[in-house]
Amino acid sequence: MGEDSESPKINHSFLRDYVTEADVISTVEFNQTGDLLATGDKGGRVVIFQRETESKDESEELGESGEYNVYSTFQSHEPDFDYLKSLEIEEKINKIRWLPQQNAAHFLLSTNDKTIKLWKVSERDKRPEGYNLKDEEGRIKDISTVTSLRVPVLKPTDLMVEVRPRRIFANGHTYHVNSISVNSDGETYLSADDLRINMWHLDITDRSFNIVDIKPANMEDLTEVITAAEFHPQHCHLFVYSSSKGTLRLCDMRESALCDKHSKIFEEPEDPGNRSFFSEIISSVSDVKFSHSGRYLLTRDYLTVKVWDLNMEKGPVETYQVHEYLRSKLCSLYENDCIFDKFECVWNSTDSVIMTGAYNSFFRMFDRETGRGVTLESWRESSKPRAVLRTRRIYTGGRRRRGDVGVDSLDFTKKILHMAWHPAENIIAIAATNNLYIFQDRVNAENLKT
Amino acid sequence: MFSKGTKRKFSDGGEEISDESLLGARVASSYSLQRQSLLDMSLIKLQLCHMLVEPNLCRSVLIANTVRQIQEEMTHDGSWHMVTEAFCSAGQSPSERLVATEVLCRSREQDAEPKLFSVISYEGCREEEVVADETLCSVSVSDTVSNVCLAGRMGQCWEKSELSGVERDEEALEDSRLGSGEDEEIDTEDGASTESPKTIGQVFGTFEIKNGSPGPDSALEELFSDVDTSYYDLDTMLTGMQSAPKMGPYDLLDSLAPSHSSPSIVSTPNCRSDLNELDHIMEIIVGS
């Protein structure tokens, strides 16, 4: 499945051997057409890549597609300071979500811990020339020199990409914003922090509507927080949110204004055989995604990815082990805090393949039809541009093949937390620390089975 | 997971060594050692917060739940009983913390020692490096002693009872008790440890807008009455600054390491930052 992908690699860090904290990519997102790819980093910057359109002159193999090049870079959020609490507000971009395109401009929402911003990305490749009252440099002309009138014409210029903040949605959250999700109605979006979910109208910045509040009256009773939230892709009244206790709650906004009471709760009963002190921590859901069809949910907890059917609440319909070999290492992972890492998960365009990240620069893809999973690596040293991606194996016992990686030699600092899948094609974007890897599948559609 | 170079006594106090195989007993005690180590690790994690950036709430909640779970299990086992006894026998509140800690330290003979709490936390976030450098359990006694002396010399606003919580064995504890004599000179806050919870609360109260003395502050309180101070409560709670003594994961935090709360969030020297906070607030009021 992944074996025949080619991999053009894009590294937008200028200092190749030195990773600055600010360059660490913290979110990746394709827009609805897949032509634009946005990344946000810890330094509050957003970099937008655009796919080059194919040249019609070159002979094209089936599936030949353009590369992604930098389209625009801008500073979305600045470091801030909360004076009342004497604490910094990080400028790290937690999430980026594109709005569906309605005109020539593109809009995206980016958020840090506290503030959500709506950015307008527009192109300018023409400028008017031939003003009557101004000369070419913009200086006002002397009226006496104007002898005739002319109509200014638009002349092409070098492409200029302008990014402007159009809305700033501030002061909506006391706790850290972990998710934003644009509604299918095209007018509203939700933002979720640890204890609350707010719904905003894209045009109104001074007010938001609180739709979920799980804050207990006494904070000492707090045992559960919200970890992710998303609107249903088709039904504008439905949304789901996940919690640190491993539950998913589907809420219907038609039922009541405050959706503290869920319509459905998805929870898998605990396996008593696997119980340990870390059971709750590893059951915490780090990401939840609706399938494109809207029928399924994909969740990621520490050791597995699970597919849930919206019609069945008592448990997932599919469970895939991402790195079960870490189960015996949970104590060490608790010690070094890796157990709290929040991995994302994504669907492919047809909902037949799911993908998530792991450690040691590995990421995993699971084919839902066959149930098989592969391990792939995104690491500069082992992959050259246009090289074929090889599958990797973790050695956990039995016959050891050459190239297998032992569990104890895994590098837990190289974690693949953020990723995105093109909405229509088999193109994936993987964020590995400060590097962005884009892998494209060049295989004929018929040859996808391996 | 376990530290190097610390004495570990084989726990045979509360456990029955009957006709069962020694292996069974060893497994049981190794389990309780592991559990204790996990508990210690969790408590340290709860205390270590970044100095300038808000701690991750999800992580804190998950760790607190783990602590609670261990505590529940220990209660069922009966090993928690000893800890609660220590509290009950503490008697007067004056040196409640001191005594409780002392008793806890003694009762640890048969269990793993609370070696993790020898880190004095007024170094703020630098603590994290100390803990991360070595294995979690191996901060040496000598460091503790020198830290205690340093605390005495610096003469901060900390209550001495705070510092008492960090002792690992009775020797170091005695040093701190000697040190507590020096602390009586400090009058900025209420020096007596009788009022330690309240005092620490005051010290920590810079984050609690509502925690002001009546008078000029009542206007302040009114102004800020709609400010959501619940997060400050969480700070307070997570860092063990509860005034009501009831057994919970946060009380364990309280008893074993009462000092570590404040510095992990408030930088030293604390008195000066109090005034800065007040200045800030006054500027905001006057400015509007």
C-alpha cells in the first residue's frame, strides 16, 4: 500500500542540523480541494504551500501530480501575557482549519491556546495603471499637466499573496483551546478547550455561544477534560467531543441550548485483564475525526486507533494496534511524559484507509478492508526525494529480519503527532518536528492492493 | 524506575510471611514498591509546573486521577491506614505538617522512602531539570541539607513548615527544625506555623483576586467579582494548598510536600511579586 509511494520532500527549516523550538510544526491541514496545505508551528507562524499545476507539455504518467511549494508565510499569533495570572500565553498554533472556498480568496482559522483568528489569503497579480491624478509612483500630479483623460487599465504584475486578519475571536476561553471545527452550514464554527465548547459565528467576534460546559462546581471534583471536538461533516446540528476518560459524546444542538447532556455516548468497557494504573491515561482520546461519509468516527488513544459506527455505542467496530509493544513500557513512558503525547489520526479520501503517527519517526497506515497495517518512516536520512518508501518493522520477538528496529532503540523524541491526508488523492503530509514530508502515491489505482 | 544507591528495607512489617512461598511475598512487596514509586512520581509531576506557562490541565487531571486511584487501592490494602493514622495522631495543628511528615518518614521504614521530596522547590522550574537528570528517586541527602540551609539564609517569606516537608530522613529533619528557629525573625507574613495554611494561602493569594483583606480591597473584589477564579482554585488544589484537611490525592500532596506548591508557580522573591501584582491590578483599575 505504501510501498510504492514516491516522496518529494520539503524542508522549510533553513538551519538543517539545528532545530529551533519555534520551528516545530504543530499542525498540518489541507484545504477542501487539496491545492493548499497549511502548517502552523510553535513560533506562531503559518506557512501555506500550494500545489503546482501540472504542465501540459510534459508527458504524464497516470497519477502524475504537481509538487507543493511555499505560497505564503505569515505570523499568525504573537506571544502574549496574561497579566492577571502572570502567565505567558504561548503563540504555538494548535489547529488550523480552512473554510470552504466561496470566492477567489481563501480563508482559514488558526488558533493558539486562547485566541482564534480568521485570515484571508488573497492573490494580487494585476495592478491598475494609468491614473489621471497620480503618477506611476503614486505622487499627486500637477493638475495643469493633465491634458486628456484616460481610463486606468489593469496590467499583470508579479504574483503577490496578501494575508490579512479579518476576525479575531478573543476572550472566549479560560482554558487551552485544543480544537476548532468549521460547521457544514458555512457560517459557524466551534472551538473547544479543556472544559468548554463554544460556538461562534464567523462574522461575530464579540460573542460566542457556550454549548458544552463540563466544569464542575468545585474544581477539586474535576476528573475529566475535553480533548477534541468536531462538527459532523454533513449535519450542521451534530458534533462530537472526546474526553480524557476515553469516552465520545455525540451531541445534537436541536435538543437543547446547552449540550451537556449527550445524545449518544460511545464508550468501550474496560478489559479487566489489561487493567493497570495507566489504564485511564492510555484510554484518553487524543484525536477524533468523522469519516467523510459521516457514518463513522475515528479515535486515537495512546496505543490504538479505533473506528466507531455512529449507530453503535457500546464499542468500536474496528480496533487497530499502533504500537502494542509499548504496553510493557508504560511506566517508563509515564516517567518521561511520553504517555501524554497526543497523536492525531486521519482518514483517506474514501474512508478505506486510516493513518496515525508513532515514535521513531514512524507512522502507521491501516487498510480497513484487509485489516492489515504497515509501518512507514519519515526521516530525512533514510529517504531521498522521489525515493520509494519502504515499510519498517519493529522487532518484538521471533525471527529478526535485517532492518528491524528493536523496541529499546526507538527514539521517543522523534514523534509523528501531526499529519493530514489530501481530501481527494493519495497524498499525505507528515510533520516530523520541524520538517514537513509530503508523500504521493504514484501507483495506478488498480495496483493499490499489494 | 527504582533509584540507585538508596537503602531499601525489605518490607515484612504488615505482610504475612506464612507458609506461602517467599516468591509470593516478594511479588507482593515489589508490587507495593512499584505502586509507591508510581505514587511518588505522580506527586512530583503534579508539583512541577512551568514557571511562566500554564500547566497542561489534561495532564494534571490524568496524573491526579492516577494518584487518586493508587490512594484508593492503598486504602483497600490497608497501607493507607497508616498514613491516615499519622494524620490523626498529629494532634494540634501548629506543627501538624511537621509531625505528619515526620511520622510519615518514620512509617516509611517498611515501605519505600519518600526520596522524591528532597527537592526544594523554590528553585521553581529548575526543579524539573534536577529531577529529570537523575532517576526520579536519587536526589542525595546532602543536597537536601544544603538546600535547607540555603532556605534559612535566604530568609524568604516561606513558612518553615513548608521546608520541613522535604526531609528524607530524620537527620535532615532535625536540621530543618533548627532552621525553623531562624525563621521566627520573618515577620512579613504570619510567622507561626499555626496559621501556615492561611499564610501560604495569602502568599499564594496573589492569584486569587478575591482573597483580599476587607477595606480598600472590597472595591477590588467587586470589580473582579465576575472574573473566573476557578482556575486559581485548581492551581491551589493541585499544589496542595487546601486549608481544609481531608484525605484526598491533593492532601497527600499537601502532607508530603507542602512547600512545593507556591514556588512552582510564583517566582521568588514572593513578596515583591505580590506588590507587582497589586500594581498591575491598580493600573488596570485606574486606567479604565
